[in-house]
Amino acid sequence: MSDFKKIEIFDSTLRDGSQGEGISFSVQDKLKIATILDEFGVTYIEAGNPGSNPKELRFFEELKNVEFKNAKLCAFGSTARAGKPVCEDANIIALLSANTPAVAIFGKTWDLHVTEILHISLEDNKKIVKDTLAYLKEKGKEVIFDAEHFYDGYKNNPSYAMEVLACAVEGGADVLALCDTNGGCMPDEIAEITAAVTTAFPDVRVGIHCHNDTGCAVANSMSAVKSGAVQVQGTFVGYGERCGNADLSTIIANLALKCGYDVGVDLTQLRLTARKIAEISNVRLAHNHPYVGKSAFGHKAGMHIDGVQKCSRSFEHVPPESVGNERKFLMSEVAGRGTVLPKIQKFAPELDKKSPETGIITEELKKRENAGYHYEAAEASFDLFVKKQLGLYKPHFNVIMYKVLDDFPAPDGEQQSNAMIKIEVDGKITMSCASGNGPVNALDKAMRDALSCFYPEISDMHLMDYKVRVIESGLTTDSKTRVMIDSADSNSVFTTIGVSSDIIKASFRALVDSFEYKLSKKENE
């Protein structure tokens, strides 16, 4: 067990995370994420490899103009190439030009990689590691040695893997970051091997860098900390190559809330930090993601909801607010008055289970669920539904007419949709037309154009996701469809729903709700 209670958080979202499929950060994206991570309080931000491409060089130039309050910037690169002095190595020169206080240098610790990938001798590899780190230390850098493939190397040839670490220490390594690069180790292996390293090098900080190819990256990272590692490397929210990296959003909460470690961050900002990074990455944050997911503290079963209302820890392992999340009671046809009541009390706190309004709303909810509405994942539409039932809803606009036309075949080979909409706001009528790459896109554009002169705040909202599900599929083309739209503004993500046998009508109902919810939310704020 480690005597250290302070754990350094080394975030690699901008480097390892950018290698995840479907993720491509612009320079501005990386600057935004770096700022978010600094505000959250991580110890290190691994900004990338300045020697890899021109975009990385531009990013490091931009970083020189940014002042960080909490985090230490770290540039990433490899040990020098064989056969050339370290001072002449292009990668090392690029690392120094980044002008970061810390550098992370990866080197080979698995003899297989030395002989079969680098095609050099085992002794030459050790010398390269030592010389590279010594040179960077001479330049005043804090040096983190990323022992690539360390756990596989240790299992294959433990004495050699440890000899490479010894050379890194001789070169001046401040941290030995042990990497499960292939992501194939089990927690007991990680614990045993990490303990051997912390015992052998008691005066050097040891870090852990895991990949998730067996689904054990979080567990492996926790095992390493229990065995003495004091730095945890990973990404928000587990982004990375193949199956991803160790998920820092889960590890941070586990270390702080379950193990009592000081991780140096504002834990109440955990969910907001994860959501911001997911949005910039253009990757949806899974609803069931531990701690930070929208449904991480969502309850649907009546018995669970009753238990949470009486004693929250009966069905919640930590308070939702401890990680900046919130409790959610999912609305469905199995909901009783006790489930619906907290939602009603948001708008009418004086009501209770025995109030007639509670019973009426509960029964109407079941009717709408039977008609195909599915509110458990569309809380924005449910809030509007409750307000309408309580007589508290005042529409911000009325749709007088809308029309959608499609051109087939399209002149340019792609479908062109045209939408026209007429709305009324406070007695004033306006009409707008727009073209889009589909009927929903065209309606969205026309709606925005018509409403923007009355409500400029809608420019802050954008559509994130659109899903269609067929209900009663046995009716084939006469089936009802359920459309769900995810929208986002600068501080929240919300979901609306529409149901109809006409897919355009269902889409439009969900779209109207998204605009109404945004405007009503603005009023509440």
C-alpha cells in the first residue's frame, strides 16, 4: 500500500484521446479542452507531440499565449533514434521548441520491441533511454518516462524491463509511468508488477497508464495506485485508440470518494467537465456512464424510487451532487404517484400524493405512454407536459402552418428539401422559408429564421442527435413513429419527443418542443 494520499492526474485526452476513432480536434478544440482541464484542476495536461504534424506545432505556439492556473503542460515524444546524438534528433528538438515545463518520453522496455521493431541491441536501447532523459534534464525539463509495453515486457523478461527503468532513473527520470500499452493485463498482474517497481525504486514517483482492451483499464489503474503508483494517466471519458484509455472521470471519482485520496480537482465539476469535453469532441456521452452519465443516478422501478425518496443511500452509492450530477426519476407507464410527484413539485411545490392534480397527471401520463410517448429519456418534453397539465404553460409562439416539399430527383444528385412555416408571436405573424439536406433540417432552419427576430437566444441552441423508432411495427407503413431529438445549448443537453403515424409530424412535434423548452428554460434562469 502507498503512503501517499495525493494522486497526480495526468490527462492525455489531447494526445491519446485524439487517436480515438471519429475524433479529430482542431487547434481551437484543443485550446478549449486544455482550458477546461486546467479549470477542473488536473495536475498535468499532455498537450500532444510537437514533432508529429504542423497542426500540433500551431497548437503549441498558441499555448504559449495561454496562462494556466493549475495544470502543468507536458509535450510528448519518443526517445532519440539510434545512431545519432540526442542533441541532433529532430523529435527532441521539436520537444524542446514546445517550451513546456514537462516532457513525457516513451521508450521500449519489452525486449521483443527492441529486437523486432527497433532492430537494435538491448544494450543500445538502454543507452538511448539514459542519454535521452539526461539531455532533457540538462535542459531543465521535468521528465516523465513512459515505459511502453512495460507489463508485457516484465512478464516476458522481468530483469530487462527493470534494467531499462534503472537506466531511466540514472538519466534523471522524475516519474516512471508504467504502460499496459496492449491493454491485456488483469488487475492482479498490475498490482503485483507495480508493487515490484515501487519497491525497487522507492525514491521515484511511479505512474500508471492503462488501455481498456479487456475492459479493465479503470480497475487496473486502481490496482496500481493501491500498489504505490502516485500518478494516474488516462483520458476523459476513456477516449483513445482501439477500446480506449483508462477513463479518468471514473478513476478520479473512485479515488476520491471510495479510497480517500486527494486528487486535487473540484469533484463537483466532474460531470460538467466530462460533458463539455464530450461536446467539443462531438462524441455523445453515454447516459449510463458511471458518475457523469445522464442516467448515472436515474431510477425507474417504483420500489427504488420510494427507497431513494425515504433514504437516498438505500439505492445510491454516492450523493449525485458530489460529482456534479443530479438524481433523476424516469417517467414511464409503470410510474406511480410517488414517481411523478417530484417532477410536479418542480412547478407546484404545494402539491402532494393526495392532490387531485397528481392523480390526473399520473393517469394522463399512462395514456400518453400507451399512445407511444416515452418520457423517461425525454425529460424536456415531460416538463412541458406537466406544465400544460397544471395550467402553467404559456406558449412562446403558435404555429399557424408548416409545409415541406422534396425534389426528386434532385438536380445535383442529392435530396433537396424546402420548408415553409408561418408562426404567430404576441399577435405578430411572420413567415419563413428555408432549404435543407432533409425535411427536418429544412424545418429547423425555417423555424430558427422565423423565431430569431423575437427570441435571439435560440442562436445558442443546436440539434445534436435525431432518432426514429417505429412503434407497432406489425402495421408496416401505417405504424406510428417515435422521434427523439437531442438539443444542446451552452450549459445543458435536453431531449424532446414527438409521436405520429406521419414521421414529418412526429419530427416537427419534437422540434417545436425543443424550441419551447429552450425558451421556457431561459425564462426560469
